[in-house]
Amino acid sequence: MSFMMLGGADPGKSFEAEPSCLNTTATGHGVEIGRDKLSVRYLADGRHSNDVGSVMANRPVPRSRCIYYYEVQVVEQGDAGRIAVGFADARFKLTRQPGWEANSYGYHGDDGQKYSSSGKGEEYGPMFGTGDVIGAGIHLSRKEIFFTKNGVKLKTAFRNVRGVLYPVIGLHSKNESVRVNFQGPFRFDIEGMILDEKALQRQALQRIAVDPGDVQALVRGFLSHCGYAATLAAFDAAAGGPGDSFPPPVYPPQGPTGMEVESGPSQDGIASTAGNMDVEQGGAMPTAMDAAQGLSNGDAESNGTKDRDNDALLLRHEVRNLIINGNVVGAIQRIRDTFPQVLEAGSGFEVVQFHLYCQHYIELLRQGHVSQAVSYAQTTLAEIRKAVPMLEDALQEVVALIAYEDPQASPLSHYLGPHQRERVADVANLGLLINARGESSSVVPKSALERCLQQVVVVNRQLLEINGGGVPLLLSDILTNE
């Protein structure tokens, strides 16, 4: 059963390393790179077309960017000012100017022309020399290369640019000297350009019509999938949804935070001590047993997976709330009363059992029941350890909580936070959902909303591959940008 690991940290964003300096292990003819690995001087005479002194960045342009940009300051234009700025692939001959070779692109200072895969240039922009700052950028989403001069953007130089490219600077007359800037700050407002591009993308997204009914269906499906029965009922009441699909919102009372463990543990090492849950509004709240019986009593429409999920919703709702409120004993008892298979040995739900039992251990420590926690670890946790060897590291961390006088102030304090209970509730909910459907425990079900987001991410990755780069879709960015 492929569920999340107990207490796992949220994955952070990872980005490609960017060019930071010049590659000093391979250079063109007659160049001298300074100790800072950013300054370059041409010392040869530059008499022939194959004695150019080109230098390349230490890393390629990161493909996970909307726009990549760097600048070159011309310190001294030398005898002829034959300085070129641009990009090239890893096979580029460093004794040639960028733009002269295949898969290379350059803007040349001595004639202001642009070059691509040819020794013959095309009219492009102004010439440049001593004191000028020339910028080179790749708009990866559009597959375009552009240049700037002294902070002013010139027109697009090249389109349909593909492949992995490196920043390249070429020098070809005596005493030419430049300094490269990979990190900024830059003369050109590249950050402003990126913000403008993001604004255009948001505007394009906002022009796409989405049926509100589809959005509501996705939200309803997600709430049902996760077992948020009360929230779903409240959502239906507010949104005018199918109010007869679920009972009106009923909120179970807060589960007890302290748990007494009797001397005679049950099969899973936890006493069956869950109490009854009454509803103040008059009348008993439907129990988890009532919900489970709905699977076989024919009250629900025989409409496939959706109805089976709906029937188990109240149970999943109860179990989630019990876990969130620290009553793991009550949660386990509810599961035992309704879907005992989830707690049986060899059922395929050992990961669910592992999370529940570890959480009970954590709750014992939270309440100061240290001796009971020790006994529980030596019995129940020792048994479940054999069933889930892949979670050995997580188990050791959980058990190690007992070594700290104040676990709340320990390096493992995240196990005592609200997110930990939420993780365990999620795992229990998935286990019950799978069992209610009668499906294999090796398949983790996804809500329609999750599948929709997965499809968006897959399409984005395929487009990045087709386009040769661009901004990867980060769902966290979507959530923080309204």
C-alpha cells in the first residue's frame, strides 16, 4: 500500500543550478580569464577566423525558467572591437565566434549584426564598444533570444530556439577586455520583464471560461473523497448542491484527548473503550455502523464507486474527527466495528495500522503516560514493525520521542503538531475508502480534483519537453496567486 510516510516533511522546491562563472578548463585562442572567473582579456592578434578567443559559462541555461538573462560589460574594445555575446550548445568550437557555428547565436559589436549558424550576419542593432553593457536573454517559454544595450531591450533576434545552450562570449582583436555578470544586479530591468510576462500569462488564464458547476463538482468530490462529511453538507447547503445526497451537517463532540489503556489489550493492543457520540440537536447521530450497513442494505443507489464512497462517508468522517482530536482509541474502535478487515494481519492494510498505532503511541506521550507508552512500544509497535520493514526509519524516530524530557521542544516535535494528526487521518481515510470499494490495497484512489491537477502537471511537463524549456507548473504558486 503506497501511502505517505509518517511525519514526512513537505518537499521543497528544487531548481536547476545556474551559470555562476566562466569555464576555465576549456577556452578559445589567446584568452586570459581573471581569478574571479568573470573577467576576460584577449592577448592574441586575431588575424584568422579560427583564432577567436571564446569562453563559455560553467553551466547551461536553466530550462526551468521563463526567461534567462546575463550581461557583459565591455571594459576595452581593443584594436577592432570584434566582441560577440550570445549562446551556443556544448559542442561549440571555442575558436569561433558565437553565431558562426551550428546551434550558436551571437550579437556582434563591430558591425551590430546578428549571426546564427553562419558566418554571414543579418542587420540587427547598433554597434557596441568600450563602456557599453550588452545583455543576452532567452525567453524559454517562447523559444526566443533577445539582446539589450545599456539597459534598453532590442527587438527579438532569434525565434524557434531549441536545445541546451550555454552563455558564450567571443573576443577577436588584441587587448579586448570584458567582464561578465551572471548574478545581477543588471542594467536591464529583467525582473520587470518577468513580472510583465507573468501578468500576461494570468490574463490569458483568466480569459478561459470554466463552468462553475464543474468546479463545484470537483470540490464536492474532493470533500467526499477525504471524508469531510460535515463540510460537504455545509457546502451543499451554501452552494445549492444535491442536499439529499447526504444527511444534514452533524458535528460530533470533541473526542477526548486523554486515553486510558486497560490492562487487557485487544488484538491490536488498544482497549475497546470508544464511547457513544450523541448529537445535541435532538436525536442520535448516524453511527459508523449505520454507514457501513448501508453498503449492503440496499438503501443507496447501486451506482458504482460513487455510491460506495458516499455510504462510507460518515464512517470516514467520524474516524477523521476522532484522530484530529487525539482519540486514536476511538478511531480504531470505529474501524474495528465497521471494517475490521483494515485492522487484520495480512490484510494489505498494514501501513494504515502502522500509522494508527504510531499515532496512539504519540498521544500517550503527549498525555504523559510514559510507562504505558513503553509497554505499547514493546508489544504492538514491535509486532507491526515486522509487517512494514520499509517504515523502519519512521518507527525509530517515533519511538525516540520518549527519550526527550520535553518532546514538544525536541527535534522531533513535528510529530506532536496538528499536521501529524492530519497525515494519519488522511492515511486512515484512504484505507477505509479502498476497503469500502472492495479494491486492491495496492491502488491508492485519487479524487477527481487530484486527477485533474495531475493531468495539468503532466501536460505542462510534456510542453516543457516539446518546447525545450520554460517554467514548470508549481501548484503552490497557483494557490498563492489569486
